[in-house]
Amino acid sequence: MNAPLPEVLKQHLIDPEICIRCNTCEESCPVDAITHDSNNYVVDPGKCNFCMACVPPCPTGAIDNWRTVLRLEAYSVEEQLTWSELPAEKALGLNVETAAEAAGPQVQAQESPLADAVNGAQVPPWSASHPYVNLYTHKSPITATVAGNYRVTELGTDSDTHHIVLDFGNVPFPVLEGQSLGILPPGTDAQGRPHHARQYSIASPRDGERPGYNNVSLTVKRVTADYQGRPVRGVASNYLCDLKKGDPVQVIGPFGATFLMPNHAGSHLVMICTGTGSAPMRAMTERRRRRRGQGESGKLMLFFGARTQQELPYFGPLMNLPKDFIDINFAFSRTPGQPRRYVQDAMRERGADLVKLLRDPNAYFYVCGLKGMEAGVLEVLRDVAVQHDLDWPALHQQLKREGRLHLETY
């Protein structure tokens, strides 16, 4: 009589060497299988159901790693939290066919939960250019030089937001609109470990902040308080905002393979953002401005929210853009003497125009900003669709399937 096969698990792991600790995976997991400490993000093998909801949103691909192990020898959460790199594949003492038979259905992703767990598209627009990702890592970063650093919000406001230009000289750092990079702040944390990278969306188009130059720009708000309003000094944001022209900066990336813009003629962009979430929208807008009249033209519609006009990045340059080029809708929530107004309010006022774009297969929607805005924006899109007799659940799935609804919230 044959002895029963030992149970084998294809264990889901996160690579600590390229993880940038952005928390996207933990927020995406519908069963709370992902957790973290000050060192690592890890997957609990006892909770993970292989739904794969965490894999597409990961900007670096750190989440898409697997090791075949005996279930009784699966790496524990506690063990994973101590890692600085992934372990090598273990020899199980089983041949390939036997290991696969022992693993059975546990290694296969369940497709049905993914559509419900992720609100945005996990594929790029069909006409998007091919992105390069992870060219530079924590172990081999690239050194950029600060080419410019200036404030883009008015002096005297609480929002100290900077436009920072980084030049890469003759070393390639190819990017597309919608991608991001990681900054490695100098120094160590309270435990004496080097600081983890901080992720920032790129605010310039693919041909550079200055056309034809190998540089990129970032939109960085100086962090002086946490989400509860308690005083705190953001490590990376303060480092970046204090940089001077000529300073060296350690950079990793680029990251991101789905939050990309379409390139085909007649494609329309609906951009919805708050604060520094304007960075990718600025990149896309500038790309279209430079390409105006070259076959990529389509409607541009922007919904941009901030506390006040004075705290809105790039307000002056935005006002100088031609009205027949971009349809701009501002929303200010803390203007003295005025009712609070958010991007959702501005969207509802433009519902008749939005529904035309929801119906248009060449319209693409992009949302970037604080996590709290995501549910409200989706609610407005749903309400607008329903008010005009559209089947929102079916339309929502279609937008995701066709790469036409992209969310990047934090």
C-alpha cells in the first residue's frame, strides 16, 4: 500500500529587497492575509486563499514570489518578518510530478474574488507604450542630481509643496506618464537600519521635464503631521524639500505597469486628483500639450481638489492652459466663507458630460490622491451611470477589463 503524499504548498512570499513598503498589498487583500512591521511586509500562509488580488496593484512586483514547501514547514509570519532577502527554493525530496500532485489545487489562483476585491483596472490601456520597471533596486540604485527645487504652493499656507527636478545625466532612466520611482533617504531609522525607499509619482512626461533631457520631476509635499494631526517630521519629504541644486539623490525604479495613458488618436482622459495626486495628471497633460496636433488629441477633463486655491499645486500654470485644450474643474474644501466643496461635488455637477465619456470606449479615467477619495469618486460614477440608465456593475467590470479605470490612492 502506498503511503499518502505529504501536503505541499506553493507559498506566497514578498521579496524584501524590492518591496518599497507602500502598503498597497495589505490594503488590497480581502482576507487580511498580509501584515507588516517596521522591517517587512509578509503573507500569512494560514490565511492566504490565492485570490491574487494583491499581485496586480504592486508597483514593483515584489509581491509576485513563490516557494514550493511542505505545508508543515511553511515559512511563518514571524520568520518572514526577519528576512532581508528571500530564501532559496528548498529541495523537498519529491520529483516534479509528485510535488505537483501533492500541491493539488492549492497552488491555483481563484479568479472570482479578484474582480470584486480590486476597484480599478489591472491592465494598461491597449495603446499604452511598454513600461520599463525595476531597472534599479535597493542594492543597486542610480544617483540623480537635483536640477531644480521650487515651491508650487503659496507662501504662508500649511501646504509646503515642491516641484523637484532630478537629472540622470547619461545613465538611462526611461519612464512613462503614470509611473513612479523610489527615493532612498540617507541615514538610518530608530533601529539603526537604512531607511526604506519612499515612492513618488513622476510629474513629467516621457521626454523629460525639459524636453529632450534625461530628467524627471516630482511633486512632494513636506510632511509635518500624521493623519491624526500629531506633529511628525516625514523622513523623505523633508529630505527632498530641503535639497539644493546639485545635490545627489539615490533613486530606484521605475515602478508601475498599468496606470499608463493611451496613445491612440481620439482617446480621452478624465483625471481626478487631490494635492500631490496631481503629479501623474500633470505628466499626462504635458504629454498631450506637447503632442497637440500630432494625432494623439482627445478631450482632457480635470477634477482637482485642495483645501484652498493657495494650497493647490501648479494653480498658476493650470490657469494658463487654453480652455479648448483642457476642461478644468476645481474643488476647494476650506475656502473661508464658502461651503466645503470636494471633487465629488464637481463631478456630480458635470454628470451629463461624464456619462458621455462613460459611454465612450475611447475614454479613460484616472484617480490619484488620498485613499479616502476613492470610494466617493466611484460612488459618483455609479450614480451618474444609474441616473442615465446604465448598468453600473456591468460597466464597472468593463472599464476594468478594458484598462479604462485606474486608481492610485494612498
